[in-house]
Amino acid sequence: TAWLDGWGAQGQGSGTPSRPTPEGTTPPGLTSNDDMAALRKAVGPNFDRLWLRLMIAHDDAARSLAERAKAISADARVTTLADTIIDETRTEITLMQRVLND
């Protein structure tokens, strides 16, 4: 946790996630083995829709993490990066939702 302390993210514990996921579950934004298997089998429009849904979940989780980092960090480099991630993932999610709705 020394590097977290150095970056202004004190109080984060021993380096374990602040909200661990229950055994056998996939953390938000990561693709489960079942979803990856379905993606490998999917073709055409079914692949496109599944890929977009998974990417939207991934970007949404990245945005949430960036918002948390921005709220906790005192390091301008971290908050600048967080702002970039928040803006870019918001744009990407909007575009992917448009494609899904077409």
C-alpha cells in the first residue's frame, strides 16, 4: 500500500479490494468465463450485441473506478487521468448504446 499512500489514497487497507466479490463471482467490468465462452460461440449480429453489452459493462466499471480514484486521490496526475477515463468511457458508452439501439 506504500504506493497508494504516496499517491494520496490512504486508508485502503492491505491492498485487498475495498469491496471483494463473493467466491465464484466476477468483479464488475470483468467478463466471466461463461460470457467469454458465449462470445467465442457467437457470430454475426449476436456477437456484435454481446460484445457491445460486455464492453458497456467494462467501460461503466472503469468509469466508476475512475470516479472513486478522483474522489480519493490527492495526486493531480491521478485525478487528471481519472477525468480522461470518465469523459472517454462516457462517450464510448453513448456510442455503443446507439449501435445497440439501431
